[in-house]
Amino acid sequence: MKKYSLVLLLSGALFIFPEWLYSQEAEAVRFCFAGDLMQHGSQIRSALQDDGTYLYDSCFVYVKDRFTDAHFVGVNMETTFNGPPYSGYPSFSSPNELAQAIRRAGVNVFLTANNHIFDKGVTGALRTIALYDSLGVKHCGTRPAWIMLEKKGVKVAVLNYTYNSNRMIWEGSVAVNRIDTNLIKQHIKEVRENGAHSIICCMHWGREYRIYPSQYQKFLSDWLYRAGVTAVVGSHPHVPQSIEIRKDKKGKIVFLAAYSLGNFISNQPDPHTRTGMILSFGISLTKEGPRIDIPWYEWIWCWRPETDGKKTYMVLPVSDPRIYLDHQKISSDTLIINKTIKTLRNFMRETSPGIYERRRNPTYERKNLYFGNHPSGSSVWSRQPPVTSSARRFSPIEDYCTGRTN
């Protein structure tokens, strides 16, 4: 009798909670994205060492843990690797050590469809692709056109497109994916035939230095949603833009569009171009289709301290002001960070309901987070920057000129 009652109880549980059981079987695959990785001339000179090599690992030491927490991490590689002589804007060619450092930091998906991929012609694009292949990193946007990522039985296709390239050349043996709904439709058909459960479209689009997405971006985002895309991740404006969330009748997130994550690292001077986002979200499978789990974003700041007259570049998480407010070594940036983050927070509050900003640092991490001894067993920051002082001073925020740096 007891055995019969137990069977009935289990049968009832299966009947009442089938969706819960289904979700336990299909755990979320976690994705993380950062914005534009740029390499201006001053950044190249900053990385040059006395022995002629280039060092970039210190640039990403404070955001590495955000990357290692995800299964797949994507960055828009807005440069080429054509070999020396190296150059910044307007025709980018970076040392190989940059790609190696960002790979060591945990980035395992390079996005190549952007307006700078042909800065050094077809030869430069082919050499860039060959370098990525040698590093064993996944990449898409040129060759191959798309990639399939699989984890925990979930297949997610990543597609990458750009509005154009700066050099109008005959592409020959390598082509860049341009934003064309017919091409996108063809690629969506191909990845579906190859078993994709979900699709992420990474779009290089929009108007530079505008925090509001254009009507074209919104129109195309809606088209991608109706075409069956789960998430859209944008780049190119060099400033953060809004994030759109769409839900089903049950309140589950079925679509996310981050119109621009801004810059990841660059030498552009405007405060909004020095502020970017790290975006993270999970994709899980349900009986109704793919769903987005626990999306969040975190503010980052491109810190550029000077030591002995030499500028250094580091990406710092700044969502929690208490982690940098009392530190003299970053005090020259504090006012600008506070003003910029306040402006962007108000903007996100008005335009981006449904996604939250991550402020993850507990009390014990806030003290001496960047500059000092860390508590034993801390899973976040494990080493200090090589920079010991900063003499850089900034003009008021109103004095900055929006645009590229030369």
C-alpha cells in the first residue's frame, strides 16, 4: 500500500512539475560579451617593452574573472594583425601579442565582421584569420561566415555582420559578412539545418557616439527577432546603448538586443567612449524553445594612468563606486567616472527595463580591491597591476570633444 502511494505521489509530481524537471535537465549555457577592442597608436607604444616585445596581459587582469565565469566569451576585434609596421587609426594593424593576451584572458570567440577588417587589404584580413586559427580560437564574420558552439547538449550558432568596410576593395578569397537580410536569412537556414537550437547575431551597426540606437537598428532588431534569433549583440557606436528585453506570456525572456556595448579598450578620449559594458546571459532550452536566463551587464572603465611619463591602459569594473572612491591612484578619474555612470544609469533606467546592472563586489573586496593585499581565498582579484602611481589630470567633462583620437 505504501509502495502504491509512493508511485501515485511521484506520478503527481511529474504531472504538476514537468516544466521544472525539463529545466533541470537543460542547464543554461553562459555567454559573455564585451565591446570594441581597439588599438590606437598610443596603446601600441604603451605595450612596447625594452626588449622589443609587446605586453598586454595587464590590460585585462581586472576583468578576467568575468570571462572565466562564462562558457563562451565574445569580443569585437576591431583591428587587424598584418605584422609590422604596426599602426593605429585610421588603418589598424596590431602586434600578435594583443590577440594572444586577450585569448589568455579567457576570450574564446573573436568577431571579425567590422569596418576595419580590410584596413590592410585582403592580405591583412587573411593573416588575421590565420593568427586566430593558430591560437585555436573560434571566430566568425569573414571566414567562416558563422560558427556553432555547443555545451551541455545545447547548440548555439553565432552570426556576425557589419554595415560596411572602410576600404572598398575586391575581396577575392575572403569576404566579410555585410548586413543584408537575404544573406542573414540564408545563414539562419544553414545553421538550423546544422541543428542550432538558438542563434546569436552580432551586429556592427549604428551611428558612432550616439547613445540612442537608430530607427534602423530597431527595425533590424525586430526583423531578427521575427526571424528566430534569440539574442542580438551590437558594436560600432563606441558608446553604450540601450538593451531591449522581450518576454513570453509566462514572463520568460525570449529575446535580448544589446544595441551597443561601447568600447572595451581604446584611446578614445570622451568619457562615454571610455565607458563600456560587459554583458552576460545564459541560454537554456525549454519545451517552448530557447530562453534567456539571468541577463546582466556591468560597467567598465578604460583607466589610463601614467608612470614616468608612459601611459598604461587597463579595463576596470566600476559598477560599485566604493571599490575605487577612496583610492588616491585613481582619484583623478573619480569625478569623471561618477558623472558618466550617473548619466548612463539614468539612461538605462529609462530605456532598458527587464535587465539589471550587476554590482557584485562584497564588502571585503571593496577595501584595497585594486591596490593592496587581498583576503586569502578571494576568487576575484588575484594580482596587482604593474602601475604604482598616476599623475594624469583631466579637464572638466564638458571640455571633451566627441570623436576619434588620432
